Amino acid sequence: MSKKIVDFKVGDSIQGFFLVKSIKLKTSSNNKIFLDFNLTDRTGEINAKLWDCTKEDEKKYSEGKLIKVKGSILEWQGKLQLRIIKIRNVKEEDNLIIDDYVLSAPEKSEIMYEKILSYIDNIDNDDIRNIVSYLFKENKKELMFYPAAKSNHHSMHGGLLYHILTMLRGAEKFLEIYTFLDKDLLFGGVVLHDIAKINEMDSNELGIVSSYTSEGELLGHIIQGIKQIEKVSEKVDANKEITVLLQHMLLSHHYEPEFGSPKRPMIPEAEILHYLDVIDARMFDMKKTLENIEPSGFSDKIWTLHNRKLYKAKYNNL
Amino acid sequence: MSKKIVDFKVGDSIQGFFLVKSIKLKTSSNNKIFLDFNLTDRTGEINAKLWDCTKEDEKKYSEGKLIKVKGSILEWQGKLQLRIIKIRNVKEEDNLIIDDYVLSAPEKSEIMYEKILSYIDNIDNDDIRNIVSYLFKENKKELMFYPAAKSNHHSMHGGLLYHILTMLRGAEKFLEIYTFLDKDLLFGGVVLHDIAKINEMDSNELGIVSSYTSEGELLGHIIQGIKQIEKVSEKVDANKEITVLLQHMLLSHHYEPEFGSPKRPMIPEAEILHYLDVIDARMFDMKKTLENIEPSGFSDKIWTLHNRKLYKAKYNNL
Amino acid sequence: MSKKIVDFKVGDSIQGFFLVKSIKLKTSSNNKIFLDFNLTDRTGEINAKLWDCTKEDEKKYSEGKLIKVKGSILEWQGKLQLRIIKIRNVKEEDNLIIDDYVLSAPEKSEIMYEKILSYIDNIDNDDIRNIVSYLFKENKKELMFYPAAKSNHHSMHGGLLYHILTMLRGAEKFLEIYTFLDKDLLFGGVVLHDIAKINEMDSNELGIVSSYTSEGELLGHIIQGIKQIEKVSEKVDANKEITVLLQHMLLSHHYEPEFGSPKRPMIPEAEILHYLDVIDARMFDMKKTLENIEPSGFSDKIWTLHNRKLYKAKYNNL
Amino acid sequence: MSKKIVDFKVGDSIQGFFLVKSIKLKTSSNNKIFLDFNLTDRTGEINAKLWDCTKEDEKKYSEGKLIKVKGSILEWQGKLQLRIIKIRNVKEEDNLIIDDYVLSAPEKSEIMYEKILSYIDNIDNDDIRNIVSYLFKENKKELMFYPAAKSNHHSMHGGLLYHILTMLRGAEKFLEIYTFLDKDLLFGGVVLHDIAKINEMDSNELGIVSSYTSEGELLGHIIQGIKQIEKVSEKVDANKEITVLLQHMLLSHHYEPEFGSPKRPMIPEAEILHYLDVIDARMFDMKKTLENIEPSGFSDKIWTLHNRKLYKAKYNNL
Amino acid sequence: MSKKIVDFKVGDSIQGFFLVKSIKLKTSSNNKIFLDFNLTDRTGEINAKLWDCTKEDEKKYSEGKLIKVKGSILEWQGKLQLRIIKIRNVKEEDNLIIDDYVLSAPEKSEIMYEKILSYIDNIDNDDIRNIVSYLFKENKKELMFYPAAKSNHHSMHGGLLYHILTMLRGAEKFLEIYTFLDKDLLFGGVVLHDIAKINEMDSNELGIVSSYTSEGELLGHIIQGIKQIEKVSEKVDANKEITVLLQHMLLSHHYEPEFGSPKRPMIPEAEILHYLDVIDARMFDMKKTLENIEPSGFSDKIWTLHNRKLYKAKYNNL
Amino acid sequence: MSKKIVDFKVGDSIQGFFLVKSIKLKTSSNNKIFLDFNLTDRTGEINAKLWDCTKEDEKKYSEGKLIKVKGSILEWQGKLQLRIIKIRNVKEEDNLIIDDYVLSAPEKSEIMYEKILSYIDNIDNDDIRNIVSYLFKENKKELMFYPAAKSNHHSMHGGLLYHILTMLRGAEKFLEIYTFLDKDLLFGGVVLHDIAKINEMDSNELGIVSSYTSEGELLGHIIQGIKQIEKVSEKVDANKEITVLLQHMLLSHHYEPEFGSPKRPMIPEAEILHYLDVIDARMFDMKKTLENIEPSGFSDKIWTLHNRKLYKAKYNNL
């Protein structure tokens, strides 16, 4: 079997199938055109160049399609790059399933969807359950593939569901430790906190986000989510305080004004929602970073981790 | 005629009618009870103490009512204070009109309301005019007395209308200078930008705010205003982009995340809206501050002006 | 039975036993001496004044002793205050147990100590277990009563143990969700993270901290803890990487340089340690704050919560 | 007629006349020399490369001269670039007027100069009018071409005059709305606020700034302007308070210490001056940015606009 | 001999002569008038109250005069306070020299003045020496008593001279270590850096500052000093670069924009000037603070030292 | 004699010997391999490229070895670059001494070491002298070549010793001016403040740091130094207060939390230590920067100097 992206090293000659995440015709500094690809498989992503091409080559390949590539791995400005030697589109007889080449959450979307539904069913308060259930079901189609971000944590097929589900697991635990917390608000807040990412970003069915929507840029998913709750709350005729509390949870879950929250949490459930969110993002990024370094080694500075390096301990990794 | 609050000096013996803005029974550091008042007339506000009182005295006087007071002015911790010597409630035969004792905008509410209406009528785009007109008329009753803030700039009877009207005048001017600006969006944004202050704060009909509402604390007038636009937009079946643009103007008009705007202005009309708002607040506070200092003198540090002192020039004030 | 401090309201006449947390002879603004007390019972703390006293009265009462008091509750500058009418020291025949008047953790110290020990026994790595176990046992005497802070969260008898134990419970949960985390480091870090608070603060056996130690002021508990690990690590001949990792966890657990951490977490266990610490502090403060407000009400601004107000929901509190 | 720079698109073959703003001989990453130009016409600016040149080619072309160019437009690192195929200097028979190729203010310098003069004549206070008039006339020669900045807003021929004039128009409007403002100080402050940019930057007669002067780097135009007022005030024997007030307006007009104002405005005229300055810069940048994007589109992040994207509404641009 | 202020303790009965730094008639919270004094001797300053006085008492005593007082020391809100029992003005026969009661620099003004002059004579460059010498001599009368600040470091009779002289001593040392520094600029910058404090503050001949001047508030001593250099430079016909360099040193010597320096040092002599200034202020404040605490003790938080506590070591103070 | 690096100019043809500081095989943007060198002599450092090489060439040259090079100087992205035409390793018969090609402190390590030792001998307090002497001697071997930083100030052979020695000279001066300072603590703090840089960074014997150590990354030299003092203090049985004071000096010497000091100086000796450290770093960087610019010229923005430009005066440099 051919090497996976996560295992590529400088000097490797590689051959295999990849998904085209993006493709662009560019001009080099010495005035030649070339094709610039971003390719993925389930394990990672790599930049690739096809030199000595013609303008027509651009039309042969498409985003969201699979290609077969032969090439070699080199390093360019501190990052791995794939220099393409041979390239062709996948044929029917290659007999491939596209899902195998898409960066995906570790659980199947259908299963995650059902698990989250059972958390929702477990909400006792009718109003909260109605609002949450309505919005969760209304967005079912998109939830099956939407990532939780464009390029940061959980930016993968099914990433949004996976993020919600992991946070619900954490929420369940905190409810055991801090028993004065309200389960219904906390579960509700977790499920809804990022639901409007579906309206903020345009994702294709592979979970790849090409851009933000206009409304997403002008308002952001927090405000978009609050507007959705407002409408659904009217539909299900929910209590006003409950509606405002759910909206407050969305509004405050980024915690810092400069990260988009004009109000900080004023109820403990909102406080916990914030920390569940942060911790899940951090653990995701840290796990991914550590997978790519050797014991006793440090990662590069990771922008999403406050520009920190991570260290991989030797004692428990040998 | 008796002296007005704005003219009080240390050592004055005064006698006159005032409005009770607040009243509270307190205990002094040497364990005696006294009544602590905040009194206003059209020109200003002063703290007043009634010493040697009984618990029953508290019930005699009420917030929002007029009283007649005799007393003397002293200074306590850098501020003027009125020591009450004689006090009684106003009688019918005093023949007073309460409005004369309320801190009020310099124009009549009815007239300001009509002037703003004519700006709204001047909006060409049907959707914008419909949304703005709907919300402006729906809140007519409250607009007749609501202040623009609890204790900062324009915290007076009719203050919100006055703030909107002055900003509209400025907007009109900028439209002449920067002709690429969209009049409809700018007028619309000005009228709506603080409209949900009516929902954020509880004001009595004298324009005195006792407290913030729960929803006001949990969401704030920016978010509350966005929700109102969302609903009205549906009612008048407005274009979606227009709805989002108006919501974006509300969202961004405080400009800085730490002052409540998670997004900065992305259209020039929102940028101008912000500056009109800031300038009107600053001019209001500066005018008021300068009225209380002598030529060649400095004010104290004013908290709402970034803790600055103001200077009153001599050359043009003699 | 007499009212507890947590239930006092303005105007109450109260009678009961209290612990003297502090006592000081002061002079009032009208030049009279009085005794200024801070009194506690298991439920809270209140300031109390004895007026019309003599200099000799000061010597009659002592910090850490119980007194019987009769008095009335008033409000002074927004806080409740107890005006003492009658006061005497407790007599043997009052038959009181001092522990009943001390603000204490909800579990007995002996039991918490044992529970934490069993977490420590569960550490697989010998070096980590040896270091942690050594330091935990060496400080047993102080751990039985030390609070986790001078006046913030968990500032009560047994507070440090309670803080550690609650965090261990949370750590256990996160290990289930984020399975790549190292249990031994995480448990070790939790137990040791604040252990040097014992050296940073001087606490009496009631868990009341009078002051910081000189070394505590000059270095702080993070550095003090690192020095202790250094010495114990030599004693138990621990692996150097493990020693440094535990020291790194202490060093980074306040996360922000301005809160005392010159390095941010570089291993995921240190990241989680930080969040467990913050969440436990926040939940403690929020729970305490909410207990003192009515449904639909807001608290005052709480300094330890970034100066936020908290809201107590009505829907789940009626 | 040939295409203007503002209309260039990737793939265009273009031919036309341009002004050489800068020219430099460089070495490419594959070790070949080439000529690197910045070219302008009245509508914009573009980078251009002449490949396969010799060292002698550099001497053929000069900054501030017109050339004729044939070439094609490509994209390099997100920006348009002109690849030069043919190039020659302009000949007399081309019959061109250099002003047509210079980025210029929309009004003629002479006219703007006269308009500003009539504002100055309108200043009633003799001292203010004398100081302002003196400095404005003394700098007449440079004012005819100086830009208001090296590369930010109003960096074009006549930009400084245009900036002053637009601000005077705004000042006039605010004087109608906020009638307590002093017209003389405000007009004076507007005219003088950036006058020392002439001493801070070296501009050629096309309004192109090559560099800052040494004094400009070491002191900055605010301090330089204050020094000029000091000297002129002595010459015209002005009142000291008036001199200091004008100096204070210069000193405070950047408002924030980190932008060069060690004092914030302490008179309302200085406050308004600041906002007029900011608004004019913002409107200039926004107008320019919006001209280059399509309806429903967003611009890139603009550094001078706090790194914001701008949105061009569809509803009023179709 | 009677106790000095620095040695006062709670409970002391004291009797002695003091200088009246300020005097004000106030009203207490229980509505009685009293006289509020700030008194000094050479060793320190203390607040004092005369209760049970009449309005006439205020006229008996004057700022800047000596009084004889009998009273007792008590503590009020954490600070010592003198309760006056007997008070009278000083009589001729008391035979006192006012200088003995004024907080003063440790060296005589005349001597410091001469020492600084000899540093100035040591400046080789004629232009620098002329400018510095001119300004230093022109301000001789005020330099004999001016403090370096209103209430911070060196706020005492002769404080400005003392500050300059100590910094010159430090400058001399750095010139030996960092031999590439220019002696003339450095000496010149030190002498002039605060010279305009004389114009920024109003001080009486005891070195007590009552207030800032209007120009001081509106421009500040940095800008005022730059203006003075500008004028003197013209008078002595100095080289322009030298003038600008001296002005740059003044402009940048507070280093941070938020402390008044819009430009940071761009020459090493300006960098050293800044550090000499900061170090001298810090050493002054630290020395004073340490004199008032016991070995092994901590001071209170000192506002002028970034709100730090200081520690007085035991090992070298016993 | 051949030109030194500090004197290289664009267009120079150069020939000479250099030390290989680093070497790396890279691929150019047009897909060719080349060798990328950093070369030094005693005067500076330059990047150099060998184009048209083979993979085998990389093995011929080694870091820390001398080479002979012929080539030409060009400019690439604002920096000088050496294009290598001929290259060979140094032969025995070239008769070179490697030290002549290493960036080195201006004094010999042996001499600096002895000078510092005599400062240490001058410490009167036995405990301080013992601790300092122990750590200084223990690290003698590394001190002979260690730099004070990886790439900032004093990053050269013997740089750490030079930094310590210069600071001791400054300390000596301040002790004369501020006589209340404790000489022993100050000398001790200066010698030890950066001693653990030896453990934080890996340097070869040429004073070139390849990387930070793991412990250096995870704890930093401040904490590492504190741990060393802790151990040595036990060995020499030092007084506890003295040990803590030395540790406090290390802990606080970066002053700002965000630069690694969780505590600010609480003793004046720590305050002075900080300023000596900063001043020495600044003077080093400024001297070096000024050597490379012409009179009347400005440097580029220097990152280590808060991104400032420096100005080289004309008047004293001609």
C-alpha cells in the first residue's frame, strides 16, 4: 500500500491517489506558469506543484476530484512539498471511494448525529428541548458534513458534529462534579453554540470550506445563531427568559470581547460552555501537533496555540 | 426667582422647588439615620441630606415628586452638597409644572419626533424606510421621554430623540461632503442605532433610569436591536442584504470589541455612524463641563472623557 | 436555633455565637474609639462594630476565639454590618465546638486526604509517584487545615485539599475523553500545583491566613514548589525529564505571564491542569455568589470574576 | 484610448503611457538582473518588471519621467504585475502633459488654495488669522504639490491641500450643529494641523515622497508644526494663550499617545479637529477601496483600516 | 529635642514646630467644621486636624508659615494623623529658621548649582554649551528652589537641581564604560531634560507646588522645553542638527508614548538619558520607602513603583 | 589584505577566508539545488549561495570549519548576499588560526574571567561570595566561550563573560552614587543573573548556539538559575534569607512578566540589576548598528530595539 501524507519525508519518491482540495494556475518568479495544488488524504494535507505545464492542464483537474500522482518530496521554506512528475485523473476502474481521501472525524456522522440526539432527548425542560431539537434537525443535512472551522481545529468532514459530541461528553462529566449546574441549559448551549457556522461558512460536501458567506463576514456565527434562536423561539412559543439565556450563552461563549463576545458569561453554564469549547479545540490541535513530532522533540511554533511550541515527552513515548 | 442648581456655590443659603430623583434612608458613620436625596431641576442635579430625621420621614417623600426645600450649600469630598433645613412636599397651590424641574432636551419631544419622521420619509429605499419607520413608530410612546443613557451623555428627558436628531443633522452634512455615501443606509442606521435602549433600560416618564432590564444586562441594546430588525424585516418582507446591512451597522457602531462591537464597520456608512455617535456624545459632555468652569480654568478629570480635564479658554469667553 | 450569617438581612435583630477572625481598635471620624471585628460562622463572614468601648475592651477578645453577640444588622456603603449591642466571650458551659464556626470545606480533611492518596497510589510511573507522594505526605499536617488562598476561592479550612480533590475528579473525566493524555503527569501536576501555598502563606489551624511569608512575597508558590520538586527529585533519584516536566507544569499552570507563569503550557497535561484549576476556582466563586441572590436577580460586580455580575435564572430556581 | 491602471485585469495585453514613480535594478532568485518599476497614471499604480535587460537599461529611464510600455498583466503573490515586453522613453512628438499621468487631487491646487484662503480670511480673531495666514502663505510653493502622506491616504499631488479643504468643509458643518464651538480656533487648527508635513517629508513636484527628512524622523510633523507656530507667533506678536491653544490643537490631534499625541484634546475644537482628520482619512481610503471591488464582494484586509475588509453592497450598486 | 515627623508612632503625644504646607476649612460627616492641615518638617509630612474650631480660626494660619502644635498621633484609614490639641503661630522669640522645616535636597542649592555649571563648562561643542548654559543661567533664580515634581520623586526644595546633579554623576560613569557615547550631548540632555518643569508647575520658594500652569497642562514640560531650545538656538545661532538632537533628547526621554514621548530614542545618548532619569527616580523613591520599614518587613504597595511592595533585608540591616 | 565582512558593498568582488557558521542544501524556486551558507569573520556575518552544485558538495564542507571563497556581493531583498564562484576547504598550509574568524568579545576570556573573579573576591558576605564563587568556578569551562544569547546582543564567543564584566563595571559606579545599595547582593546578582544560559542553550566552542536545550525551553534560564542557587546554597550551608534574595534577583531581573519575570524587583539591588542588564544590551546593539551607517543616515528598523531606527549624527562623526 502506498504511503500516506502524514508519513511523507524529504527525499521520498511517492505514488498514490489524492483528493484535490484546491487548484490554481500561477506564474513563477522566472515567469513560467505552473499548477499549484493542495492535496489531501484521510491523514493530512500537502502542497504540490506541477511544473512545465500548459494553460490547458488547469482545465483537466477539478477541486473535489481524485487524482493519481507520481512525484517526489522536497522541502520549500520549511514545509514539505510534492513535486509532481506524473499526474492523471482517477478512472472508474481505479475503484476508489472518495470518502477514503477526505480528512474526516473519527466517528461516522450518522452515529454522532444519533448520539447527540439522545443528549437532546435527555433535556427535561420543554422549551429548551424544543428550540434545540428544532435547530439541530433543521440543519441535519449540513451537519452530516460541515467542519467546525475553515482552517483551524476540527476543519474536516463531520468536524462540527464531532466537536459538539465531544463537548457534550465533557459537559456530562462536569455536571457530576458541579452539581448546581443546570443540565438543560448546558446541553442546549453546547449543541447550539456553533450551529450557525453552517450559515457563516460555505462548505462543500467533503467538509472543505471555500469561503465565508457575506452574512457570515458582516455578522458572524454568534449573531447569526442568536437570530435563529429568536425565530425558532417564536415558533415553539418558548418562555422569554429561556430564550434570552440560550442567546446569552451563544453571545458570551468566546469570552473575550476581542474574540467576538461583547458580554462575558453571567451564568455558570455559559462559563462552562466556554471552557468546554476552548479545551476541545486545544486538545484537538495538541493531539495533531504531537503526532508529527518525535519523542524529546519540540514542534514549531503553532499559531493557533498562542504561538507556542509543544514538547513530546520521551518517558511515556518510547 | 430662586437660584438654579447650576448656579449653586459653597456657602449659599437657598430656597426653592426640586424634583426628587432618588431617596434613600441611610445610617451615618456615627450611627444616626438620615435621608439621602438626589434632587434635580432643569439645570442640573445635586445630592442633599436631611439629618436628624425619623424613619417615618422616608415615607413622606417619593421619587418623581416635587418638594420645596430650604437649606445651605457645603462641599463634601470635592462635590457640592445641599444640607436640608426645611422640607415639604409641593402643594396644589404652589402651582408648578413638573416638566420645569426635569432635566430635559432643549427641544420638545413632539417636535423632535416629527423632524426625525421627515428624515425617515426622505429615505428612498422602500425596505429601509419600512423597517426604520416601523420600529420608530412602534416605540413612539417611549421615545417621547426616554434618555439615551442611564447616567452618561444625554441622560435626560427626551435625550434619545435629541441624540438621534442631532446625529441626523450631522449625517446630512457628511452626505454633502462624501457624496459616495448611501443616504438611506446612513439615515436608517442613525435612527435605529440606539433604539433598543428602550428595552435595555427601565426609565420612568421623567426620563430617569432606575436600572437595566435583565435582557439588557444579558444581551445589551446592540443585540436587542438586531433581534428587533430581524423580526420587523420579516414582517415587512425586506430584502435580506438590506436587513443584514442594517444589523451590521448596529453591530459595529461601538467600533471597539471592548465597547461591545464584535465586528468593526465594513461599509463606510457604518464608519460614519460610529463617528457621528461618538462626536455627539463628546460634544454633549464637553458643553456641559465647560458651562461649569471659569475662563482660564480647568475642569476636574471627567471619567466619560477618558479621564481628561477640559480647559475653558479666556480669549473667547470674556 | 439562631440565624446563620448567610441569612442576615438589614433590620434583623440577631443573637448567636461567632468566631473572631480579626479584631482591631480604631478611631471613628468623630474621634471616638471603637472595636472593629470580622466574624465568621460556617456559612459566611460579616463585619461588626462595637461602639462606645474602652481601650481595655480590645484585650478581652482574641482572634481565633468564639464570642457570643447580640446586635442588629444595618447596611453601610452597600454591605451588611453588625452593630454589637452585647458581647461576651464563650464560656465552657456554652459547650461549643470551634469547628462549627469555621468556614470549612464540605468534606472532612481526613477523608479528602485519603481519597487523594488513592489517586496518588494510582500513578503508575515510579518517579512521579515517589515525588508526589513524598511531598504530599511531608505536608500532611498543614494540608489538614490549609486554605487554597488568602481571601479568594477556597479560602477556608481544608480548602487546599478540597481544591486538589475536585480537580482530580475532573482530571479523571478528561482522561476518559482525551485518551492520549498521560494520567501520571496529570494527577501528579494536580496534586503538586499549589502545594507550596503552604510555604507562601501563614495560616492558623482554622484555615485563616494572616499574611504571606517573606519567601512567598519574594518568590511565590510556583517558584517555591519548583524548588521543592528539585530537592525531592534528588532524594528519590528521579529521572531528569520527569522532574523537569513536573516543574514545567507548576511553572505554566497560571497560563498568563501577568498571572505568574513565564512559560505557557508546552504539554497537553499542563494545558488541562490550567483549565481544571481555573474552572474549579470559577465554579466555587459562582456557586457562592449565586447562593446570595434571588431568582431573576443580578449580583454585584464580583472582582474575582473579572468584575462581572452574575444572573440567577428564574426558570430553574422557583 | 488605452486602458487605465485602475481597469487592468489578469491576462490583459496593454499598451500605453505611464509615469515612472521609481526604478531599481535587481537580481532575481535565479541570478539574473531585471528592472523593477513602479508606474502610475492618474488612476492608480502598478509594479512592472523588465526581464532580460542589461545594466545599461537602468540608465535609460528616470524617476519622474514618462515612458511608453507594451506588456501583459499577470498576478504575482496576490497582486497585479505588468510584464514589460516593449519599452521606450516618451518623445516630444508624443505630445503628452505630465500632469495627466500623476495621481492627483480631484480639484486644481490653485483653486483649492484660494478656497482655503477665503476660509482663513473668515477668521475673526486677528492673532489666529495672522498666524495661520502667515504659515499658509509662507508654504504656498510646496502646498501646490505636497501630498498629505508618503503612502497612506491623500498620498497624491495636491493631497495636502485637498485634505485641508475637505476638513474645512466638515468644520463649517459642525459649527452649525454645535454652536458653542469657536470657529476661529477650529479653522486655524484645521489649516495648520499637518502643515509641517512639508518639513517632515521630502516630496518632488509630482507629489511623490521619496523619504522622510532627518528632522522629520527625529521630531515629527506635530512637534515641527509647534515650533513653527512658536516662531510666527513671536513675529506677529500674538497673544500667548492663543499661541498655546493652537499648539495644543496640533499636539493633541492624533488623540492617542501611541499615534503621537502626548496630550489628548482639552478643548472641544481640538476634539472636533481630531475627528475631522480621522473621518477624512477613512473616507478617502474607503472610497478608493470600494472602487476596486464588485457589488456583493469583499476587499482584502486593508492595513490602514485596522486590517478590515470592506463590503460593497449590491442593493445600491446595480 | 522634639520628635521629627519621620519618627511619629500611633499613641505619641507630640509637641513641636511645623511648616504649614496647606490649610483648608472642611465640614465633617456629622456636620461640624474643622481645619485640615498638611504639615512638614525636614523629615516628612503629616496630615493634621483641628476639631472644634470656628470659621475665624482659618484666617489665623497661613500656608508657608511656621506653627507650634501640641497634639496626639492616631491612625485613620491606614495613615498616621495628628490630632491638634493646642496650636499657635510662631513668634519672633521662637527664633526659628524656616529652612529647617522644609523638605530639602541633601546638598545646598548654591553648591549644586556651581557643580552643574562646571559640568556645563566641560562641554566641548560650542553650540551645545551655549544653549545649555543660556537656559541654565536664565532659570537660575527658580532653580535655587524648584522641586523636580509636584508630589512624586524629588518633590522638595532644590529637588530639580539635585536630580540633575545626580544624573550628571551617573552620566560621567557611563561615558567611561560606553566610550562611543558623545559627552556633550549627554551632559546637555541631562541638564535640559526637565528644565521646563519650571514653566509647567507653579512652585513657591519653599519648593512646594500648588498647581500646574495652564501652558503646563496644555503642552507639558517636554514640549515647553523644546520651544525654549528653539528660541535660544536662534539667539546663539546654533547648528540646526545640534538643535534638533537636543530637542529629540527631550522629546524621547520619557521613552513610552503613554508617558509623553511620541518618539523613542534614536541616538544612544537619548537612550542613556532616559535610563539615568528612571534610575534616579526609582532610587529616590526606594531609599525613602526603605527608611520607613523595619528589617524583614515589607512596605505597603507604592504607587510610584508600579504598585510594588519593597522588602528590607534583615541580613545587612541589623 | 582581503576585505572584512563589515566592509562589503554591493558589486564587490571578494576573495578571502571565512568560518562556516551553518550550511544547508536547499531547492530553489525553479527546482535546482544549491548550498546555502552563513559565513562569519571577526567583523560580521553574511549569507552566501553556491549555485550549480551537486548533492555531494554538501558533504565537503562542515559547520565550524574554515573555507576559502571567491565571489561577488549582490543585494537580495534588502540584504547583502555573497554569490560564491569558487570555494575550497582551508588547507594546513593556509596557516590560519580559527579564532581570527570567530565573532568574539573585545577582551580575552581568560582576562575577563580573572577580572570577574576579583569582583567576586571583593564580596564581603561569606554566604554570597561562596554561592557566587561556586557557581562561577563550576561553569568555568563553558564561560570561556559561551555567548550571552542565541542571536541577540552579545551573541559571540566570550559574550557572556563580557556582558557580566561590563555590568560589574556599571554596578561599581552606581554603588558610588547610591550609597545605600548593598554591594555584595548587587555584585552577586550581576554574576549569576544569566549564568544558567549555559544550561538553557547549546553552544559549540566557537560561541555559536545551535539550539535551546529541552530544559531551557520548558523552564528557561531564570528558573534554571534559581534551581542551581538552591542546590549550591545547601552545599555551602548559606543563610536562607540570602539564598532567597539572590533567587529573587534572578527571578525579577527581566522586570516585566511578559519577558519572564513573574515578580518585579522588591529590593533596590534587583532594580539596578535590571537596568544594568537592559542598558548593556541596548548599548551593544546600538554601537553595532551605528557602525554600519553613515553620518546623517538612519539605520533600518532594528527589531531588538523595539523596532526603532537609529540616527547617526553628523556633527560628531565627520
